[in-house]
Amino acid sequence: MAGLMHLVGLPGEAALPLVMGYFLNIYAAIGALLPLGLTAKQISIMAAMLLMAHSLPMELAVNKKTGVKVKGLLLVRLVLSVTSGLLVNWLM
């Protein structure tokens, strides 16, 4: 996962807050981000990535009840998350 993190301009240690945001919620990710001492650019990258995909188990369960294909939605959200991280890293 460290290789992916470096592609989007984040240190390998930022993988834990990202995974926490994906599986728990944004507040867990923020709590894990604070001690890392990230730059404003790195925090912006993380925020963009978590904006696209956060609290996935809960949100996918709700979407499943509406009849949405969960696997496709999960793939789209994760791809958008990584793409937004790459884009913010490139633009800043």
C-alpha cells in the first residue's frame, strides 16, 4: 500500500488513516491523521480521497437495500478516490 500512497503524494504512514476512513468514518481518519504532521498539500490529498470513499461498509449496506449493485459501486468509489488523490497531487 505504501507504493500507492507515494503515487498520490502521501507518506506510507498515511495508509492507516485512509483505511480507517474507508472502513469506519471520516472522524476516525482525522484522529489518525493529526499525529502524522502532514503538510497542507498532503491533508488536501487525503481529504479529496476520503470525500469520494468513506464509511464504505455502512454506505454500501444502505445502497444494497435500494437495489444498487454493490460491487460496481465499491469499485467506482475506490477508483474515484485514487483518481482524485492523483489529480490533487498533480494540481498542487
